[in-house]
Amino acid sequence: MRLSRYFLPILRDAPKEAEIVSHRLMLRAGMIRQEAAGIYAWLPLGLRVLDKISSIVREEQDRAGAIECLMPTIQLADLWRESGRYDAYGEEMLRIKDRHEREMLYGPTNEEMITEIFRAGVRSYKDLPKNLYHIQWKFRDERRPRFGVMRSREFLMKDAYSFDLDQAGARTSYNRMFVAYLRTFARLGLKSIPMRADTGPIGGDLSHEFIILAKTGESEVYCHKDYLDFETPPETVNFDDAAELQSYFDKWTSLYAATDEMHEKAEFEAISEDKRVSARGIEVGHIFYFGTKYSLPMKALVTGPDGKDTPVHMGSYGIGPSRLAAAIIEAGHDDSGIVWPEAVAPFRVGLVNLKPGDAAVDAACEDLYAKLEAAGVDVLYDDTDERPGSKFATMDLIGLPWRLVVGPKGLASGQVELKRRSGGAAEALSPEQAVATIL
Ligand SMILES: Nc1ncnc2c1ncn2[C@@H]1O[C@H](COS(=O)(=O)NC(=O)[C@@H](N)CS)[C@@H](O)[C@H]1O
């Protein structure tokens, strides 16, 4: 992409209301723009990151056997009356009326809707287990939206829903998602720790929040330090092997880890001092087992092996891709700006032309741009007339993994300058060596 043709509204300073670093950097880097309280436009650079995060979430859901669908954002109030949650959900629900005065709502979550879809499509236990998911925008009228997209009112969520004949089956579905979550956050460059959590308005009696430790996290969390060294379950996990899945669940819940609401002080203080971690954390995922809480009132029944109709056992599993864009910045930045992990960087290389109009430099840049793009490397080519200092500052701010600089002096001795954003000195290399290093 040529920067002269792109849309990247960089801000020199962040608005004062941006309290945390990810909010400041996302605004300054031209990734998002606030359209209303807690409601953001995702500008081109931010959307590229959001799409990369969603792709990794999707890959790990698919690997775990979940099946993707897409439910609408607008839902009928009557659907929520079936589960009894319409009134219980409270102020956070955005209630609307259509032209026929029909009561509707902007979905904050989809347990009722997926249960309605399931009950219309499945009748026998032979069709179980099932896990259906979508990646869809949600609306929760948070009293105090803040921290940019970290706690916004409209946000993107992957929400998956599992259906099993009984609790034992539902526990395996829960463990499948548990393992998929550990893998997902690791691939995003984050160290997540599953913590016992409260079930809140979703309900149920088993729940874990996946927390990443960050100074600006909203939650106060407590855990055993050894979690930080645990190996992520490998790509080769057999998601059909209930015992293997249970072994990962047992390992990753074998030591103390709890959010503030579930904290047991005495249990925590029984851990040797050097192994206690108490920190602030960001909740990036939350999973629930809630049995027949929705299937019973909504009559989502299957014919069991005994021929009797029985309500299915369900769980729901949420991840916040839009919150993750901010959380990844909280976990990866420095004084000059964002430092993206390769997996989610909006572009892989920032190519900087120090003297547009200089024939040799232009030719060298065009050649590098063509070679890298042909090799499938996403390049943001700064071909603008900005001053060099401002070009370097922009590349540091938007945090691309590689910065490749072409100037007349270096080129005269056949060299360009390559620098890794995550640290290390700039290297003077031939254009060929620079391309080889990046590939
Ligand atoms: N206001 C918000 N802004 C940004 N992300 C949010 C917000 N609220 C929740 N999330 C993200 O969405 C994830 C799931 O949300 S949740 O309420 O915990 N769980 C559910 O809604 C269940 N239905 C799971 S399918 C959270 O872990 C968080 O990553």
C-alpha cells in the first residue's frame, strides 16, 4: 500500500480524555475514531489489525471443532421473554421499536437466539455434541464506557455456544474451548491465565475468565507465578480425546488463580511469598457452563438414548477481538508507540523513501516494494513528501515489525537500512540482503 494513497489520519497528540496508553496510541495511530460515547469507527489501519485477530480466533475455533455461522445484531424482545432475561438484563440492554411498534433489542449476547436456532435444527442426541459460533458486533449500554475500545458500548465478540446430552459431555465441550482459548491468546502474543470467575448475567455454575496481566487492567487478579511458565497446548492437541483435554484443564487449574470477586485470601497466602502474583489484569475471554438454564425454559430438547425428550446441556464462550486490539497494545508498546506481534501487525514492513523524486531512490523503493509484495509481504510504502524525522516517528508510532529505509547516501554505496521495531540496532544491508532477512 502506498501511503500517498492510503487513509492514515495520524494525530500528533492524543485527546486528554484518553487515560490509558492503548487508547492514546490507537487514536494517534489513526486506528479508531470515536463517533459517540463508547462507539468507534475502525479506520483502515485498525481494521487490518481487527481482521487479523478475528482470523486467528476463527482458526482456533475451527480447529476445536466449532462451526461458524452469523446471527443478526437485532433481536426480538419476545425471544428474551422466553428465557426470562428480558427484564432481568437491565439498563445495559439497548431496547428499540421498529415501525410496527414491535419491541426489539440490539443483542448484547446470543444465548437465546442460538438456542432457538438449535432447537429448530436438532432433534436427536445422535446429532450431539455441537458447537456453533459467530463473530458479531454486540451492544451493551455500559454506564461508563472508557479506555477506548477496551470497554466500549458497541464491540466485536466471538461467541460460541455448545450443546451436549448431559453434563459430562458439556464438560468436554467446555474443556475443548478452554484449550482453544489458551492457544488463541498465545498465538496473539499474549500470556493468558484462566481464573475462576463469577457467572454474572450469563448464569451457570462453572466459569473461567482468561486474563492477561497488564498494569492498566481493570481487574485485580491473584495467581501462582508458575502459570507464567506453563507451555501452551500444541497444535497437535486431539480435540476428540476427552482425557487429553481434561489433562490440560487439570494442569491449567492446578494452582491458585482468581479474579477479585472469587479471591480466597487465606488460600492465596498459603502460597510461598516468592510465588505469589497479585496484579491488574485484562479479561480477554470468558467461558461458562450453565447446563439447562436456557434449554429448559426454551424447550431445546433432544430424544435421548432412552427415547425420552431431554433438555440439552449448554455452555457459552466469549472472546473480545476489539478489546484484544487494545490489550495487545497494553502488552506491547514503548515510548515511541505500538510494537505489534508479527501475527497481528497491520503491515509487515514500513518502507521509507527518504527522497521522493530522486530517480535512484525511487527506483530502488519501487523494486523493493514489488519484490516484497510479490513474496506475499504486506508493505506500507511511505512515498510522501514528509520530512524524514516525521516519517520515522510515524513508523515507530504505528509499530510495524520491520522498518526499511532507502536514502540517496546509503544507496550510493549500495546499501539500505533495516531495523526491527521490537529492538536491535538498524543494519546497513544491500537491498537483496534486506529482502532475504525479511522473508
Ligand atoms: N464492553 C466491552 N467492550 C469490549 N469488549 C467486551 C465488552 N464486554 C465484554 N467484552 C469482551 O467479550 C468477552 C465475552 O463477554 S462476556 O460478557 O464475558 N461473555 C458473554 O457475553 C457470553 N455470552 C460468552 S459467549 C469478554 O471476555 C471481553 O473480552
